Amino acid sequence: MTDAMTAEPATREPFLSASVVYDNASHGGTIAAARAFTADFLAAAPSVRREPVADERVELAQLVVSELVTNAVRHTVGPCRLLLELRQDTLDISVFDRAAAAPVPRGHDPRRIGQHGVEIVVAVCESLSVEPQPDGKRVRACLSLLPEYAGAATPADRRPH
């Protein structure tokens, strides 16, 4: 009998990835374009996964993209970049912008109109992190593509790091 140890990388390479830069994000249409880009990207998933992504997961991915891109458009100056990385059972959604400040979750307040974006992302994703970059930040959300695990993490697990 032989013992073998196999080291696996901490972060596996994505099966599929794509990005788009929105130069004139403040001119409108950016959020709709980002949602369409996400739907098109996930429509290609069966080429690298065992099965298509469920419609409800596509809709949640579009919602997360909408919220993250909206934050970048409203609260930063300059272009933003959307990066989608498909893994076996998860989608990493990253938005890069030029502001160093991290988005701040405001907590639940049913009387507040708007400003629920980070709260929504935290509620539907398995994780949310903010990573400093040389020219701004990367906001990364990890969304499960498995409907039975949607929202399985506890609220403490999903707070921005």
C-alpha cells in the first residue's frame, strides 16, 4: 500500500471567464448592458459544466451584477470593469472601480428607500469581499449555482471582509 498526498490549489482556475469594461458608465445603459452580459455568459455554461445554470440562479446573478455595477457607477469616477468567473458550482462576480473606499452595508431598514445594494448582495451570496487594488478596489461576490445551497451561509459568513 502506498500513501500519496496531493496538494490542491486554494483557488481553482475558472472553467470560463469573461470581462467587460464600461468606460462611460455615467451615460446610462450600463446596468442593463451588464445584466445582459451576465445572462449571455451564463448561457455558455453548458459548454463547460454538466448542466445549464437554472433560470433563478441566472436572475440572482443579474441582480448581484446590477447592485455591484450600480454602486461603481454611482459612487466612483471613471470606468468600471465587470469580471465573471465560472467555477463548477459557483460564479465569482467581481467589479473593479477607481475608488479605494469599500461599500458599507447599512443594515436592514424597511423605511429606507434605496441604498439596499450591499444588503441584497450579502443576503443572496455565499461571500462578499473587498480587495484593494493599485488603482482602486475589487468587490467580489461568490454566488452558488446550486439552488439547494442558496443562502446557506450564515449572515456573519456573508459580511464584507
